[in-house]
Amino acid sequence: MAGAVARNFMVIGQCIAHETKNAAKVRVKKLQFDERLHMYFPKHTNFYAHDPEKQCKVGDIVLIQALPEKMTRFITHSSSKLSTHME
């Protein structure tokens, strides 16, 4: 468990739609290497980040940082806004 927390200490992701109060759902994209094909394939992981002011909107790029201990069963990170989604 400690290794997983260390790997996900600070990551950049994109806010996606969610229904959770005081939290933002952030999708983090990574590349996973396939030993058989010797190729990388995209993989994503979703995290819930504490966002009491509701600063994160859908499409925003945010930096999330692991909390020392979980706030709830789902909320494991805190968010810092980097940039907004431009259309």
C-alpha cells in the first residue's frame, strides 16, 4: 500500500463529471507497457480529490496531492487548480 501511495503522491489529471459533494473526480492518464507486444497502451485511473470551494469544473486540468490519511472511503487526495478548460 505504501508503494501505491508514493507513486500517486502528486499527479496531474483532468476533472470529469461527478455527483460527489465537496470533492472533484479527477482522471489521471498513464501509459502501461505490454511485455508481449513491447508497446505502451493508455490506461486511466480515477481519484476523488477534496474540493470544498468547488473550484474544479469539468475539463479543468488540476494537480492533485495525496492526503496523509483518507478523509472518507473515496476521498484520498486534495486538489490544486492549474489551468482551466478552454473551448
